[in-house]
Amino acid sequence: MKTNLLITAFVLFSLFGCSNFLDEKNQTDLNNDFIYKTPEGIGFAITALYSIERDIANFGEGTGSLPANSLLGGDDITFTRAGDGDWSGTVLYDPAKLNSANKDVEGYWNYNYKIIGKANEIIYYALLMDQTNPLIIQALSEAYCFRAHAYFNLLKRFDNIYLTTTAITPYNVNDPINYQPAPQQAVMNQIKQDLDFAINNLAWTTPQVGRFTKGFACHVKALADMWPIDQNQNTIDLNDAIAQVNNIINNGPYSLVAEPKNVFMDGQNLNHSESIFVEQWSKEIGGAATNTQGTLTGHRFASATLTRYDKSTVLNTTTSSALITDLEQGGVTWGRVYPNDYLLSLYDKVNDKRFSQYYRHTFTFNNIPAGTTLNRTLSIQSWDIKYLFINGQPNQNLGLPAAAIQQLQTWGPTNALNKTLTFSFVNGDVVPKFMASNFAYSLHPSSTKYFDKWTRDIVTNPSFKDIIVYRLAETYLLGAEAYLRSGNNAKALEFYNKTWQRAGNPQKTGILTLQDILDEDAREFGQEAFGHRWYVLKRFGLSTMKSQIQNYSGCQFNTNVSGYVFNTDMDFYSFLNKINYNNLTGKTDINTNTVTATYYSSVRSNFTDNNVRWPIPLSQINAMGGNYPQNPGYN
């Protein structure tokens, strides 16, 4: 059934294409009698929107998927290793790049308005047909979901957006349009009105996976209920949010999967009991966009969230790299978005399964010639003591061989200085975390949520693994927040414990706080979907967003060599980012490249009040006649 949906969407997408919504002086190209004058045609038109909806993550030509990846960064729990050009604006808040000319920002604006334009057309023509026909009601419900979701995306990122429900037809194509930002309350009213229609008319299940259901509409309605209009927390509708959450939990077909790893790691089957909405990807016709050569392009999420484990030259033997790309370790890497020190420090490393099931912390040698060993030494410097020992004991998190751990145990932190550790490695041995010229570049912990050994090959970047957009775990945590804000601590704890205990933690009792929920959100949803964490921070309010980003985003790089008490995981990862290992001398030194260090943590100092929203793209201001107001603080 998934294949049928993809092929149908592809055929219709090829038939009528997709125009830019703001290019409104072009007469609609969806005007043939079949598409807009028959229930079956309207149904086909809806399937084409699923192909457009997936465009945000398409690899495309060269940097075609950058807008999607830029949505994963810029929050408090992300370490962005790279990002030049436009991307350094969206994820690092570089004021020279986050402006009205930013192509990632423009791409996101155009993407959502393209969906809105097509949804408006479908709704217009469907309303002219028989409203007792179930095909028409189904098409209307899905079109309303598309429109509501796109407007919600725009409202969350830009605040001040243009609102229209008018379809461009041959009869009004030349009518003048007054482009002005709509009041945020008016936008939200339209979003909720559209979703209410869908909730009342969609079923909980669909014969074709990947299509909108009642669960999707209820979930997005709960998110909209919790959104503070004009950053005013008093506009949150707690009662309806709770009603929507309970409707999903009590009446929907959903349930949490048994373990965190089952959410993302079951091959290509992400359409499981926890999934509420999943983007469908495939190497079959219609399963992804194509480039100018006609090749399916897929998306970059698998490579973007995977460290460049095969690029570290210090791992080389005399003739070749001792660690090369393989599918079991994630395949081809691009290395852009990682969990940062702060996020990793939030997990209970003993009890919380997500620390190991949502992230890969080690990589193994796989290209050492048979019958030989890779030999390395470490001449221990004073700063090496900081990471070799934690609270006086050998650090078990470094990936050191047992013999090295035993030797460190014998020496202790006092006597280890200037001693030499000798290592011998064969294929299958873990690469010690310090044994790289740039830990942040080649051995940093990586999210496994987009791990893909099923649809990728060994030499190419794209992935065709499905992408989970919404799932029941978020519904529970959203319910916990709504109940807590309404004063029901007992019910909030009940919902909070769903993900908390599923991860292996003991039941939480006592008083729950909003910070507890914010931290649990980080543990459960880090580097997930299309900007989930950024939206949560903004929903909690500007003061919370500023505090979290300015204190925790990126990597710390604030430890010093002498007199520093080194005893936390946050310190551990930050410190390793400053270590350079030289395999020729067997010594390490502290990275004094302050430019690099500043780059990794610059998001903290770059973020300002203005960055709570993105700028309005200049190209779209011009398309709207040039008088549409720019958001505060941008040019």
C-alpha cells in the first residue's frame, strides 16, 4: 500500500507539477476536468501533496536538503560541526548570514506556501462538489491537514506571516492582492478550524501508510493548543490540549514500542504502533525526488547526523586507513549535527537505555590487514590525566583496551604522568576516543535515529529510510506538560513516566517541574524530526529559549588545563574536543585553535531576542510588492 501511494503521488506530481504559491499571477495549472471535477480526480490531487510535503528533506541538487538539516540545529542540545554559507546563519545565528537573503530561510518559506497554495486549490474545487461523497470529505480532510500544518510551520518560524484561504483560479488570477501580515490569533484560528474538520472526518487508520489520520490531526491540534500566540502564555488552551491528547491515548490505535531502540532501528519499518505520522521514502518510482540526471536523490539525514569516523588520518596504517566506511557503522558520513555535551550529560548512563540506544559512542577498526596489528603509543602529558582518569579511576568511557585500563589502574593519576601506554589493535577493536586529530570531526557520539544500513549503499550519501515526524511519545510528554500547567501534578507524572520508565529509569514521584519536562524532551527527542527542539524552546517562552541556548548550545570549550576539577560527562566531551593526538610522536597536546573553538560554541553568544523568529525572505517581500514588513532585527 505504501508503494501505491508513492506511485500515485509521483504520477500526479508529474502531471501538474508544483508552482510557487506567491507566483500568483500564473493561472493555475491544475485545471483539467478530471482533476477538479471528479471525486476521483480530487483524491489523486491529494496524493500529489504528499510528494510536495516530502520535498523539504529531498537531497536534491548538491545542497538541496540543507533547509531540512538546518531545522535540526540552532537549539540548546545540538553540536553543529560545520555549516558554511547560509547554514551558518540558521544553526549558528551568524548575523552576517541569518538575513533576508538566506536561501535556507527562503526555501522553508516557499516550501510551506507551495503546500498552502495547492491545498487552497483542492479545497476550493472540492467544496463545489457533493459534500455527501466520502471521497470528497476524505480529500477535504487531508487538504485541511496540509494547510493547517504548513501554516503552523510558518507561524512557529516566522511569527508574522501572510494568511489566505483563497485559491487562485482563472476567474480571480488578475485580482489585486493586499499582502500584509495576519494577526497571529487569526492564523491560529484558521489552523484549528482546519484541524477540527479533519478530526471530525478522518479515521484513526488508513489503508495506505503515510497518509494523514485522525491521530495526526489531534496531535497537531494539541501542539497548536499549547502554542503561545504573540509569545503570550495566557493564550494556551490547556483544556483542549488535554482533550486531544486523551483522545489519541484512549481511542487511537497507538502504543509505545517496548524499547527506545525499537522506535528507529527496525530496518525500514517505522510505521509501527508508536508512529502517528511518518514520511514515506523508497527507491521505487515516486519514492523520492530525482536530480537532473534522473537519479533518485533520497535525503541526507542519515549522513548529516553521523560523525566522519572514516576520515581521521591518525588511524591510518602505513598503506591505508585502518577504519573505512561500512554499513554496519552507518555508511557514508557527512558529519553535521551531533548531540552536544549538555544533552549527553542529561542521561543516567547506568539506567537510561537511550544513552546507548539513541546514540553511537564508539567506532571500531575494520581495515587492519589480516595477521597484523595496528600499534600506537600514548606518552601521557599533564592534560591527558584529565580524561584518562575520572574521580581518580581509569575512565571506562574512552574505549581503551583492557590492558591499558589495567595499566592505568596500577599507576593511578599521580604516577601516570610521563608514562607510556602501548596499544595493539586488530579489526573489531574500539577506537579510543582521544585517538583522533579532531575528536569533534571524526569520533564524536552520533545519533542513531537516522541510522540506515538498509536503503543505502557503501559509496553514496542519500538515504531512503522513512522519517518519523510525530509519535506517541511526544503525545504523552505534551500531555504531561499540559496537565502540569493546569495544576494536576499526579496526571502529569503519570504521562511523564511513560517515556521515562520505558527508557529504564525508576518511576519518578514527587513534584514534577517544567524543567523536568524540558529535560525529558531533550532525552527523548534530540536531533529528531524537523526542528522539534527549537519549537519546544520557543513554546516555553523567550526567557527559557534564551537561557537554554545561551548556556548550553554547541560545545563548551571553557575548561582549562590547570586547576580544573574534571568529573562530569559534559566536561569529558568538551575536553576531548580540544585534544590533538599525534600518532607519529604518540603525544597529545591541547588544541589552541581558538577560531575553531569559538566556531563550535559561537551560537551561544550569537543568539539574541531577534532570533526567536527567522527573517522574512527578501525575494518574497519583493514578490508581494515590496511593502511587506520585515521581522524586527533583520535587514
